[in-house]
Amino acid sequence: MAYTRGIWGRPARKANTALASSNRALRVLSSTNQILLHATEETALLNEICHIVIDTGGYAFVWVGYAEHDAQITVRLVAQYGALPGCRRFEQATLA
């Protein structure tokens, strides 16, 4: 990525970074829309979306959880991909 120098210096770098981030988000959205059209099974769809977010969006970790309607408001892990240093894998969490 080329950066503009001179009097525009820092604002141009911020604009280029924001533009790159927006372009990544649009690529993720486009790819997700494509697989959504052909999806036949929810869990497979969510796993594929997680892969797209990491591989296309450049994120390190993504997960999808469903909030259960119980007293603890349990969040059940449905799909995940990627890894964060120091982040252990979990199967469920609570919001209460």
C-alpha cells in the first residue's frame, strides 16, 4: 500500500487504512452473500462464514454463539475459527 507524504502525511495514512479496512469488510460481505445463496445446512454455513472472516477479513479469531433462554442466559458456541494467543477454547459462556 502506498502512502502519501508531504503536507497530507498522517491524514492520508489514516484515510488509506480506513479504505483498506472498508474494502476488506466489503469482500467479506460479498463472499458471505455468495455462500448464503447456496447454503443448505446452518452449522456448515456458520463455519464457512467464520473461515471467510479470518481468511478474507484478516481477523485473528471469530466465533458465533446462540443465546439460550434460560436463567443464566447461556451462550452456546456454534462455530469458531482462528486463534488468539492466551485465549482458551470454550464451549459455552453466560451473560448473567
